[in-house]
Amino acid sequence: MSTTEATANGNGVPRSASFLDVRSTVEADVPPSKRAKTAAVVNLLEGRKAVQESENEIAEVVIVCEPEQASLMMGGLHPRGSLYERPVNIDTAKQQHAEFRNVLRAHGVKVLTVREILAHNVDTNMSARVDLEELVFSALTYEMAAGQDVMALAEADRHYLSDAYKREVISQMGTSQLIDTVMINPTVTLQPSYRDTGFTASYTFEPLSNLVYTRDQQVTTCRGIVMGRLRSAQRQREVQVMRFCFNKLGMAVAGEIREPGYLEGGDFFPMSRDLAMAGIGLRSNLEACKQLMDEDLLGTRRFAVVRDDFDQHQDRMHLDCVFSVLSDNCCIMLADIMGDKSPTRRLVDEYTRDPETGKYRMTREGMEFSAFIAGEGYAIIPISNEHQLQYACNVLNLGDSRIVSVHAPSARQIVRDARFKGDVQVIDFSSITSMYGSVHCASQVVKRIPRK
């Protein structure tokens, strides 16, 4: 934790600035008697409490997940198997992420971290404590070793594989221990030892080593938060953890994507009250887009589905890897995907909502992406393939063209372009990008201030 972020609570105990942001968010939104009731809190607020109509509106509340020591350490043991691009230095990643949070707060953004949300009120409120214990209960597994019969154990020993014993163990955990258990998803495998305590334990883990990218588990639309469904098996539990956080904050969840749909937040762009966009291809799919439309989860008149039919490469896995909004009339886009002749071009199918039936129907099909964007009134600043591979397209717009970037050469290109009227702040995020994502991936804007 950076020294500029450290704060003390009423007891003089150091807490991160996000603790104060979480506390102010919860206290502002939720009646005191309900603050820790995750089952009840979700229905207290209107769905538009969490709202994002355009990426160029002022960002007010952002949720991030700082690099978690245990889960990130496990992920770093084999980066490729953990969906990372390169080996990662945990200490540097934590420092860089802390500075990222400081930059957001300097722009007036309320920054909430997943760990602080999970920890909030747990030490002082039994409802909050029990809610977190239930999340831990679903993350922790006890099992017998292969070839061993539970019923062959003495009845007294069978207790140590029971839910009752697991709840007893969890009830004695401290808050940090509870959260660490959520983050590493341990399975304890027991083998009879016939001596000492009667068991020998071995351990396996399914760490949430990608939760630092809080963009992907959900999207925030004009209707509110929609929980996604992640393509990678090791990431699917992240959705449960993020839903728990939203419930605890009192941010209503408007809907969720169900099988066979897949939707990851890096593929979604709110463009205006009139238009939302979603990329489909390597990660998200058309079935998820149909659910967004059929269940009226977008809140926009038009919906553009950006098809990655020809590329589908890990380096360009999401739409935010090749495109970003810089202002109401300016954007950046990977040059290599532009034009009808490009072998990696994206194609757009536009759907329009019928005002009488409320149903969406396709009104335009197969438009080349850059032509579609230009037709929406955007000037396009092209980004080279070399710069895209250094996350030049994956920027975060904090509203009114205040851009956070991780790539200085493309930042210079943007500010030198006469069509861009804002500013770009460049930060060092190299240890975070080692994990295959940048500042847009590492932030979920759950509330922007809608324009009047």
C-alpha cells in the first residue's frame, strides 16, 4: 500500500483510502439496518443507481481489485497456465496498482477495492460476518483422498469431513483469513493416518489470479449492472465474488447472462443513451447479446454487435484491446483491423429497438467497423500494431476526455492530433500488463454521472 493512500480508521488502525470510499458509498446508499444484509440490500435501490450511459461521462465510482498476494503468487508460478502474458513481479504490481488508484482519486473518482468491500463491517457487524462466512463456505472444500471410503471411518472421524466441522473452522477465522480463502478456493484432501490426529491433509487451490481485471465479470449499462459469464473455466467463480460485492454495496444487479451465453466486460462499450456496443468472437458470443436485448438490459435504442469473424487472437481477445472512446467525437482503433480489405477486419450488425413492441431487430448487417464508427461521427486516431501490443488501445476514460494510458508514444500521438481536445496521463502499469490487460481491463466503472 502506498503511503499516500494509507488512512487510519477511528481506532487509529491503518486502512486504505478505499475503506473510506466503501464506507461512504454504503452509508450514502443503504439504511443502517440493512447495510450488511446482502440478501436484502440488492432490492433497496433502483437499477439505475449503478449506471453508465457513455464512456465519456464523468466516472464517479470505480471498483478495482488490487493484486492479491496469495492468489497472484499462485498464478505467477506458471504464468501461461494462469492466462498471463509474461512472468509477473508481485511487489511491483502492488505498487503500480496503488499508484493507479491514487491517480483515479486525484481525478475525484471514488475507488473501491474488492478486499475492502469484502472486509467492510465484518469485524463489527454479525450480519456482515455471517454473509462473508457463507461465501467462504462455498469456496472451501473438504474431501477424502481417492480410493478412501468415508464410511470406513469411525463416526467421530467422519465429523472432520462434515459441513458442521467446516463451519466451525470458518467461524474462528479472522477477516483477512476469510478473504484469503475466498481468493484461493482451497480443497483439503484428507488421508487417514491412523496416528497423531488421525488425518494427513494435502491441498489444492483454484486461485482467483485474474480478478485484478474487474472489467470482465460484468458490464454496466444504462439499465445497471449485468453479471457476465466468463469463457475461461478458472475465471467463472469471479462472477460470484463480484455479485457479492455489489449486493453488499447495495448496487442492484439488473440481470445476468446464462448458458450458453458468454459475456466479458472488456467486450462492452456504452457509447451514448442511444447506442451500446459489444464485441463477439474469442470471448463473448451472440447468445449473450441476444439475452441483453431480449431481457431489455441495455436501455439504449440501438445495439451494435461487433463481430470478430476472422481474427480471434489472444492479443486482441476483447474489443477494448483494439478500440477505445476518447471523447464524444474521437476514438482510437487498431489500424490493422480497419478497412474492407483487412484480413482481421471487424463487422458490425446493428439492432434497433421497436418503440411499440420493445423488441430489437437487425436493421443493418455486416458493416465494416471503422466505417460504422466514422458514420457515428467519430474521428479515428489509428494505432499501430506495434503500439497495440503494448496496450495502447486499452485506455481508461474518466470522463470529459481525461484519459489514463500506459503507453507514452501513443499518448503523444493522441494529444498531437488536432481532433482530440482532452488530455492523457501516462502511468507505469508494466507489471499489471504482464497478466494480459491494462487500465481499462483493471477497472469497472459502476457509476458515471449522466448528462442532463
